[in-house]
Amino acid sequence: MGVMEKVIPAIYTGMYILFLCIFIILAVLSAREELPTYARDPPLRRPVRRMALWLIRKLQERREKRRRKGRDLLIPGEEGVRNDLRTLYPSMKAGRKEVLYRMEKFERSLLLLFAAVVLAGAMHVRSFSSGILQEGGSVRREESGGADRQLTVRALPASPAADEEDGDRENREDADYGTYTVTVHARQFTQKEAEDRAQEILRQFPESLLGQNESADRIRSPLAMPQALQVRPFTLGWESSRYAVLDTDGSIFNTDYRQDQAEEVELTAVLTCGEYRFQKKMDFVVRAPLRDERQKLQDAVGTALLEAEKESADRKIFKLPDSAEGLALVWREKVEDVSAGVLILGLVICILVWYVTDYRLHEKTRERNRQLAIDYPQLTSKFVLYMGAGMSVRNVFYKCAEEYRLKAAAGSRKGKGNIGEGSGRWLYEEVLLVCNELDSGVPEADAYMHFGRRCRLRQYTKFCTLLAQNLRRGNDTLLQVLREEAETSFEERKNLVRELGEEAGTRLLLPMMIMLGITMLMIIVPAYFSFSM
């Protein structure tokens, strides 16, 4: 085995062991981490959440040390996430939702990374035992009627002496004669088995067998023979007029040809089923190959493999040839190990999950702002209606909050949701917060200004400024200003709804194109087959 074939699996093994050790060490270090009461469910996820909380705490400690030195650790998108959380959850305790949000992000990334490491490690371990090549270059065939087996092997020169130096032996092993893919067919039926089953094999072949050759009168490389397709009870056979030139498996024996030498051969495809027999004759001209010495050697090894497989077709063991063209060979199976790709894919998914979580939070904030903009005309209309009926601004807020509570309670009884932050309409959640502040003793003007700052939209800031000015200085024209604001807001809502409709139409364009393609296939495919028949 070459040096790289020893080093690369060892590196993979060490890498997976290192990852698992890191997870174990992280679990041990975070075992005593105290979880907040609001992050203890479900119990099965507590160990991972402790690991996530430990990482967050260490990251914060690291940042504090850097801040004391006048430097800070920049985390992309951190400030935007903090602003979105403050916008969506203004009534929660300071920092609580941010801690829970970051804990869930770390938790998902850790779970995905652990799953990727376990899966990649399992695939890596499986690659050691997935080979079918036995000692001495033997492969056990499947029983008669079974599936074919395929393996990839490297041809290596055999060591002529057992006492040669290690350096020479290593150099000899590195000088391989190429990599080959061998198909070990199932053991062929004996005559009795063939008579008992009374079925044959049909092999279908394409019109062209040229492969890499230019034309039928310039055959320089093996023909592209059809893949075996077994369909009982038919069989497809090949007959060659000159087996020494072109064999029935498509191999050609032109190694010793002169450059001007050309040999004509007739290849016959025979399709039989019982007493029926169909045949097609094809003429080919085999010429000298265009290749170098290494390719000659590889062709010789490939030919030796085909001959060895053919000679042992009725045996239970297929043995790779010990030599080719006088060269002694040893064989090493080439097993693919794709575990590293799985690990890289897992790491990429972890990074995507990290940023997709922030993106969804930002989209939720945008949806909140859009919903607030749509509900603003309704709020101003209610203020115009109730204040025109003689209610004060404070009582109008209480009236809107009471209507929302009744509507949300009715929806909860019907199974449409529960009253709480983040459910229902964002505007009336903010109205409830205004009422709670008023009940807790916050001055009216401050409560109204808090309402405008939490909504973070221009129209709400203007609306709350009008209400606060009305309390401080008095404003006889407040009702008239609110009427004008209501009319203006309805116009803005029309424009917003129009934009949302155009956006929805753009999003539906791709599904419509897909449906159009499917419809065209449903029409064209049956028409094509009807014409061909």
C-alpha cells in the first residue's frame, strides 16, 4: 500500500476521533452549567443546551477581555438580531429572549455538527469493511442467478524477493500499473441448471458500437459493447469471424499491429428465443492503436483481467491474474471513502442554519412592520369614531384593548390561537402594552411616546406625537387632524396592498412556469409515442 493510501485514512480517522473528543470534553465542561428556568424544556435537550450556554458564556468572557484591551470581537449580524428581538418582544425581560435565541442557534448548530460527524465517521469505518477482495487476489462469486459484483482495483508489481530493502519495496508499490474496474459476474448455470430453468438472457444493444473510434473502418480501441440486461427467456449472443482480432466482448487484439496494417472482421449479433433466431452482421476494420508504452501495459492488464474472469466463469472463486505480459502483479482494492464530503456538507449546513435563523428573524420583523402599516388606518379610524363620540384618548386605548381581548378569546375558543405576545395582530399587542403602562402609573404622554417608539414606523411616531402634544398644550383641532390622518393612511394602505399584490404575483411566477412545463410534457409525451407507434 502506498504512503498516501496509509496517511489519508489515518488523517480521516484522527479527525473524526478529534471531533468526538471535542464533543465529549464540551459535555463534561458544561455539565454543571445552570440553565435558566425558561430554557429547561424539553429535558432531552438539556445537555445540548448546557453546551450551547457554556459556549455563549465563554464567548462573552472572551469579548469582555477584548473590550478591556480596547478591541471587540465582531460577530456578523449581531446588532441587527438584537434590534429585531427588541422590536418583536418589547415586553420580555431585558436580555432574556436574546439569550434564549442565541442558545437555540448554538443548539441547532451543535446537533447538526454532531450528526454530521457521526454519519461521516460511520461511513469512514464502513469503508474499511466494504471491500470484497480476499487474500491472494480472490473474489467470491454470487451464486447462479445472482447479481454481478463490481470492484475497483490497482495493479501493483509483486515484490521479487522477501528480503529487499523497505525503501525499494515502497518505491515498487508506488509504481502501479493503473486502476481498473472489474465486473465479477455471477457463477454461470451448469447445463443441468440451464435445462431446469429453461430460460435464456436477452441483451439489448445500441445501434452504434464504435465508442471512441472514428468509424467502422478505423477501429483502434475496444468497442463499446452494451451493458448486460437480463430478461428471461431470451438471450443475445455475439459471433466473430476472427476471434483473434475482435472478440465477442468488444476487445481487440491489435497490440502488435504495424501502423499500416488493417484486418477486416465480421461481428454478428444473435438474438435467440427457443426456435426463433435473429441476427445482424456488421463489418469492422481493426487497425494499429495510437498509444504509448504505459497504455500498452494497461491494455495488457485489462485483457488479462477479462481472460481470467472468462476462464473462471463456472467457478465459485474469481482470482485476479498474477501476471500480465510477463510482469508479476499484486492487487489492492480501491475503496471510496466519501465521509469527508459528508462532514464538509454538515459544516456548510451548520453555517447556513446559523444565518437562516437570523434571516427568518429579520423577515418576522419585516412582517410585523408590514402588518403595523396595514392596521394603522383602522386604528386612526377608531380614534376618530370614539373621540367624535366624546371619549378621551385614554379611554379609546382601553376600548381598543378590550375589543382585542374579546376577539382573541373568541379565536382561542375556536382553536385559532391564544392571547399572548407575538400572536394575533401586532398593533393591538402594542395597545395592550400601552394599557398596562397606564395601569401601572406611567404618565399618559410617556406611555404614548413609548408606543410610538416601539412601533418604529413614521406614521405611528407622528400619531403619538399628536396625542402627546394634545395632553401637554391642548389641541382643539386634534379630531380634525386625526380625520385627515385617517384619510391619508387609507391611501397609503391602498398603495401598500398594491405593492404586496405585485410581490405575490412575482413569487407565483416560478410555480406557474413549473406547472406550464408539466402541462406541456403531459401533452407532448403521449403525442410523441403515438406518432412513433
